[in-house]
Amino acid sequence: QFQAIVSYTQMTIALVPNQVTTEGATYLIPEIQFNDPHPGYLHTASIAWGDGPSVSAATVGTSPLRIVAGSASHVFVDNMSVTATLTISDNMGNSESRAIAIGVLNAAPVVAAMPGMTAVEGSPISIADVSFTDAGLIDTHTASISWGDASAPSVPTINAASRTVVGSSVSHTYADNGSYLVTLTVTDNDGASATSSMTVVVSNAAPVVAAMPGMTAVEGS
């Protein structure tokens, strides 16, 4: 009895250049061409992103066979190096995969503008609360305030939930009148930082003279 043995010729997927994106940004899959020696087969595609269980479907185009650029997207919440996996399957139960190396860069925080302030020499002041944003959704942050008068910087508290520098958590006293450039720096746990500056105008404080008690005197003395 004659028995025919038919071997399956696999699909081939083109190499994908190393990809680069930034945490918090939307990464879009590029066009990726592939070949299937079996005309008429139908195809589906999916991408496992490599940073957890997330898998996205991608659109398959024809003439040429390809993954349609931008048909799958993903947001990486932190900087990292990951290997995503593209899998293309046909309607006969066959599949082929291709690894995609993606470098996710850190994004620096962005600090809101601070309004100018006035103060009086010798009297303590605090800045208002200052908000900031960071595309790195799980980044942590520290802050410092340079008061512009050669004094040591202050380290204010940060409200991590609202991403706000709590201005009232520190104070500063200027020893002399003048204009001072105050700079707030917010730094994330990957070392990226951003600043916001304002001018504090410190006015002179008039001297205060103590009360003098009354006196008595004798004429000629």
C-alpha cells in the first residue's frame, strides 16, 4: 500500500531591528513582513510584550504578507529592556514566532511652574505646594530646594500619591534683603531630574528700638 508523506514548510518572519521607546509612551508595532509558501492560508498574529501577561492582537495584511504597522500598541510603565514575541498562526494550526528586542528609556519628571514670592528679611517663609508629573508610573522621587543665598539646600516631603512637593514641610529665613533665585529640583529613582525656579524678593526690615523708661533731672545738673 502506497502512503504519501507530506512535510510542512514553515513560515518565515523577517528580522526586526532593535526597537526603542520611552516609559509611559505608546509604542506602536512596526511593519513586519513574513512569508508563507502555502498560498491561500489565512493568518492571525499576536504579540506578547514581555513585561507581564499582556498580549495584543495585530492585524495581518496581504500583498505582501505583513503585520500592519501600528496595528498593535503597548505602554511600558517603567524603563527596562524586554523581549516581545510576535507569533503568527495559520488556519491549519501551524505557527511561527519572532523575538523583538525593545529598549524602554526612562522619562524625566516635569515640574510645574512656581509663582514668585515676597518675604521680609529675618522672617521664615515656605514655598507653596508644587505638583509634578512623570511618565514612569511606578517611579519614586526625591526633591530639594536651593534658596539662592549659598545656604544648604532643604529637602521637602513628597506626597507620592498626588505627586506633589509639600512646600510647607520646610522653611527658610533670609538674613538680608535682596532678590534670590529659588530652584526646586525633583529627581526620580533612575537619576533623571527636572527643575522649576522662581524669584523671591526679600524686603528690608526696619530696626525696632526698645522702649526707654522716663527720667527725672534737676536743672543745671
